[in-house]
Amino acid sequence: MNQYIVQKYVKKPALYKGHKYDFRIYVLVTSVTSPMTIYLYNDGLVRLASQKYEHNKNFDDCFTHLTNYSLNKNNKEFDSSKHKLRLKDVLKGQLVSEWNGKVFRKNANVIWSEIEQIVIKTMYVVQPQLAHLYRTSQAKEPDLCCDLLGFDVMLDYKLKPWMLEVNHMPSFRADTEIDYDIKHDLILNTLQIL
């Protein structure tokens, strides 16, 4: 039987220069047995929708509501220098969100700590299934397996992070300079850890 998770749509997202966005966070799993060992890469991507967001409008316009690069790169308005950013450049100092005349502020370190907790709790929940998969792949030494995962996280208008999805095989394609810089350093860092 297939298992699914259904998530409520984040109707009031935080916006970056009027665009909906998400964070691609990279997580390396090196052990799923006791103790489970995961590493959270300290950089990542901020992926912006290529059309500006208007609350409760344009639900059929995927370039407004979805942040996937593979989709947005097909929009004639897409500009990789404006719609794909480095996480370290965006998630620093204090983030500000404005919604219906109210201003919300949150320290970037607090947001990062909340994202860390989402990652830890998610990995804790799936640990038994991962341990089983690893044992069936490497029966004698299950910890010879590893995974590099892509967590997609979105902030709501109050700057609370929400997990959108976890990608078992995130893209390591480097179509842009930012992609290259982040993914090159990520893979180098991963190899050093392994």
C-alpha cells in the first residue's frame, strides 16, 4: 500500500520582493542505526516563483504559486540572477514580512534553528523505514550507505517555516553560477565527511 502525506496549502506565504519563495536545504545522512547521524549543510538555494504573488488570485498560474526551478525556468520572465539566490545571502540578520499592513520580524538564526528542528523531527519519524532499507541494501554493514537529501521549506507570512517536501534525489545540475558554487561546495563537503 502506498503512503501519502497531504499538506494544507500555505495561503499566506512570506514574500521576497513580492515573490513566493522556498528554501532548498541539503541534508546528509551517514547513519540510520543508533545513533542516527545527519549533517545539515549550512547553505542552500532560495528559489523564487517567476511571477509576483497576489493573495487569492491567479490559482491557475503555476509561475506565481510554484517555486520549482524546473518549472519556472520555462517562463519568459525568469531570470536566474533574480529568481534563484544563495540561502546565506537571504537568511542573515533579521527577516521581515509584511501582510495586510502588519510587519513581522524574526532573527535569521531563530528561523535556522526552527528549520533544524523540522529536519531532525522528520528524520526521526522516517528512521525505522530508512534503517530497513539500508539493512536490505547492505545486510552486513548498513551504515556503509548514505543519502544526500533535499528538504524544501517555505516560510509563512509570520516567518514560521513549513516543510513542503523531501527529495530523495535532489538535482545536482548546475545551470547557474549560484547552482555551481553551492553544489560544488556541498559535494566537496560531503566527500570530506564521508
